[in-house]
Amino acid sequence: MVKTNTAHLQMSGIEKRFGSIKVLKGLDLTIHEGEFVAVVGKSGCGKSTLLRLIAGLDKPSSGTIFVAGEPLTTLNREARIVFQDGRLLPWKRVLDNVILGLGKSAKDEAMKVLEDVGLVERTEEWPGKLSGGQKQRVALARALMHKPKILLLDEPLGALDALTRMEMQKLMERLWLKHQFTTLLVTHDVEEAVLLADRVVLIKDGKIDSDVRVPLKRPRHKNQIGFGAIVEHILQQILEKKSEKTSASLGYV
Amino acid sequence: MLKRIKQTAMNLRPWAIPVLLLMSWQLFTKWGLISARVLPAPTEVLAAFIDLLKTGELIHHVWVSLWRALTGFAIGGSIGFIFGLLNGLFRPAEMTFDTSIQMLRNIPHLALVPLVILWFGIGEEAKIFLVAVAVLFPVYLNTFHGIKNVDKGLMEMGKTYGLSGWSLFSQVIFPGALSSILVGVRYSLGVMWITLIVAETISSTSGIGYMAMTAREFYQMNVIVLAILMYALLGKVSDMIARFMERKWLVWHPSYQFGNTSDRGK
């Protein structure tokens, strides 16, 4: 895997307030090009807020986000986001959803991408007739069509059943290995984070509480040596009352 | 075989009561149980229908009514639609116009009849004006609310995928508002006929309502009933057209799924 040391995303002292509620309180995070970073934390900790800031959908109350060295002021053109609820346009057939924003000439390419996510037989279906997993495949395909340098995944598997989740996790890893985009996955499932990410960052009290490197070989599975220990370590961090800042790389391989 | 007879019987069942009513109506009038001054026999209505068809009167009156209805609908519907779009899309427009429109909406449009007769006399303008006023508000309200209620998540998604301005409107906002807009259209088609009936009955020199009112002077019960039936028929046809539009444009919508329309690609 090619990994340069350029900081693709750089955030320092990011704050986000909604009215009187401070969700992010001076968050620092640097993500390198091609890295797969998972963001975990209790619900309401601000993980999705962080993703929306990186997408440029919301603006930080203070602090600046740098994308490849440039401060982000509007929508992040390098990033595409996949939402938990898929957000397919119900009045467009699958193929037309995938080419959204690109025009009819993208249809051939779209067929290839749909084949890649395993949905090539359902291109003429209405989204309303797809299962939750299929909808997320379409949403992924739609994001891939834009050849994003940054892929933002906002709990994309949150609403799926266990079996479909496993399939989708494999798909996401395969796509990431193939396309090498910088990936941010927001999830509440620590196992999923450890299964997929190079780094798992934990948000607590509006800050990065810990930043854990996952040195396990891919493809990973839950019975791999060291897997359980890393999951356990992160869970401990989440549940700990006091937030002690740890930025450790664990020694397990 | 038995199954098929059963199936046919099931299919015909909704028509059983109307047919039964029609038959008893015919018999009761023939036996004199219902006076011809109260209700003419169905066969006489049919005779009137054929007579007026032959002289060309019926077609003339229906045509005039239809023209008034559609012209009024086109004018009022367009105004309602344009304001609905404008106010739904742009906050300053909403601030400027919505309150005024909501105030006007609460005036019963048929209360305007005396005023309208004084303004326009009994010419075409009076009827077209009344129909236009009647359809304006349902179209406005449903367009406005349809646009206001478009899923914000979808709008946000559209923007992140490079849509803006016209493309955002045509691919996300308008299709999202369409089911609500069509509800407005369907409702206003009903109001359109009701308004026209009143307008034509009060002041007219042609049209279905005029046909009924002159028949009243000559005590032609069958022509009056025929006029009522013509209105019913036209109302039904407009409703069918509205339903057709819903089927055509809302095939994707779970509440409008009629049969296997989604199997195009298979």
C-alpha cells in the first residue's frame, strides 16, 4: 500500500457549538493520504458533527480545517459522503441515482461501478424496492463515481443486520484497497472500526481522547491474534470516567 | 369454469347497486310511483341526450363549459403554482407574499359572485375569473408545502454531489414536491367544476348550467337531469386525468404503486 506522509486533512483547535451546547471543544486531528481512520465514541459525542465539518456541510465555530494544505471554506470538493440512511433519490432508478451530478455520458462507467458493488442486475429498480444493504451499495457506488480523494462514511452500516454488515465491511475494505482514498468511517461499533481501520480515534468530551493504531494484517477477522485485545482496550477507553489522554500504538501483532 | 364465473361476478359486484338503482328508478317512474314532475325516467333522459346531440346543442354547451373550466384552471393554476414555487424556494418571497395569500384564501370565493357580476357583467370573464380564484389557492398551498417539505437530507446530499440551482431544483426539489402538487391539482379540479356550476347557473347565456336553467323554465325535467349527469361525467373525467398523472409521474412512490411498473429492466 502506498502511503505518503502528506497530511491530507489537518484540524487543530476545532470547536463546534449548536446554540449554547458545545459539541467539539478544541479537537486536533491529522489524517494522512490514503489512510483509513475510524472515529468511535458514545452517541452524541460529536463524531458525525466532525464528519459534516470535513465534508464542508457545516462550518466550525472556531478553528480551521485544512484539506491538502488549503483551508476549507465551502463544500469539500475532494470529499464524498455516504450517509447512514443512504439518501437515494426515490424518484430515480438505481442507475440514474448513481450518475447523479454527472450526466448521461457516465452510464457506462456507472455500470462498471455497479458491477463492482454487486448490483448490476438491479440498475433499473426503484430505490424503494431495494433492501437496506442494497441501498447502501448504491450509495457507495454513487460516491465512487465521483472518484473522491476523501470518502466519508457516516455510520453507513448502522441500520443493517449482522450478515449484511459483514458483507458490506468486506466490500468497503476491498474498495478502499482498490481506490486508495483517504477514508473516515464514523461508527459506534468498535469491532467494525478495528476490522477496517488503520487508526481508530476516540472522541470524548469534544476532543480526541485516544488515537490507536491497528497494526493487524489484512484481511482481518475477529479471531485474529491481538484483535480482541485492541477492541477491549478501546472499549475500556470509551467507558473510562476520567479522560486520560493516551496516544499509544499497541504492541500486539 | 366455476371459478371464472365467480371471478366475473366479483368484478361486477361494485356495479350491482348502481344498476339496481337505475332499474328501480325506471320501473318506479313507469308505474307512476315517482311523478314525472319529480324525476324523469332514465329512458327520457337518454332521449333528451340523443335529441340534444342531434341538434348539436349539447356539444355546444359542453364545449363552452369545458373551455371556461380549462381557461380558468390554466390561469388560476399557473398563478398558484408560480407563487407556490416562489414562496417555497425563496424566503424573502415567502415573507412578502405568503401572509397576504393566506388572508385572501379565507374569503369564500363564491361570496364574490355578486361582486364579480357587477365587475364583469355576465360575460365570459366573470366565470373564468371565479374558476381561476377557486383553483388558485389549492394549487398554491400544495405547491408551497410540497416544496417546503422536501427532505432536507436529500437536498444536502444533492449539493454534496455537485447539484445546484436548476439541477438541484429539477432533480431533487421538484420531484420531491410533485406528489403534493398533484394533490393540489386533483383537489382544484373538483373545485373548478363546482365553481363553474354555480357561476353558470347564476348568470349565463350558454354552457351546461345555462342549459339546465332554461330547461327549468320549460319544465324539461329530463334536460335538467341530463345537465347534472354531464357535470358528473366531466368531473369524473377530470379526476381520471389527475389519477393518470399520478400513476405516470409517481410510479416510484410506494403509495402509488400500481402493478409491476418497476420491472422495466427485467
